[in-house]
Amino acid sequence: MDYSLSRLGAVQIVTLAGPVDRKSAGTLYDVLLKCVGWRGARLAVDLSRVTRLTRAGARGIIVAAKLAEATGGEMRICGAKPMVFVFLRGLGFEPFMKIDRTLAEGLAILGRDDAGVLDAAAPELALPELFRPANDPAPGLRRMSTGTDA
């Protein structure tokens, strides 16, 4: 699985690509929890490039969605392909998972600034060096090493 992080105002955007399965579940879990681990966090998870999603891969998404809700924040799942969308719906966690057809839809909902102070309250979400490839100076999609890559 590959991923990228970006930000639009107070909204953190995590874009995932490739298979999201047990090999990438732990790192995905850590990245998503870091993004929603503060009060009032707003997160869009773009699944438009995900080719396969398993229960193990979905676990981090579900936990992050629950945490966001519990801390007064909001997480939106955006752009899932039909196969991934049906799989997510079938898990039965719809009260926690807010799913939008496109990233633009999710950002429109998350971009509203109800409190007027979210930009100032949003912490800088730099990932620890653990998640950064040693020779990846440019932003963009990053490869998560699963220890089994050739």
C-alpha cells in the first residue's frame, strides 16, 4: 500500500493507493490515529486508488472513525470504488463511517469552519521518521514497507 498526507486548511487528507490488507494494517492504523488523535480533528481518507480492502485493512479505518467521533472531530471516507464501497457498507459500521462518493464531497463537508478556530487549533501533523522512506525528499505517495517487499 502507498499513501500520501496533505492538508487543506484544518482538514488532514490521507490518500491511500493499492491493496489495504494485513500487511499494511499496522502502519495504516498508526497514521490514521495520529491524524485523528486531537480534539476536533477533521480527516478525509481518500480511497479512490485502493485496489483491494480486507477486514484487517479496514480495522484501522473503523477505529480512527470512532476516535474522531469520540473526540468531537469528524472523519470522512471518500472516493471508494464500488467494490470497496460495498465491502465497507457490509461491515455494519455505518454510524461511525461517513462515506462520500468523491474527495471533493468530503472536503466540502469537512471544510466548513463551525468554530472559527480550527485552523489555529490544528497541530502540525508531521510523521515520525519511521514512516518516511530514507531517500524520498519529494512529497507524494510513499511506499509502506511490509518487510516482505522484494
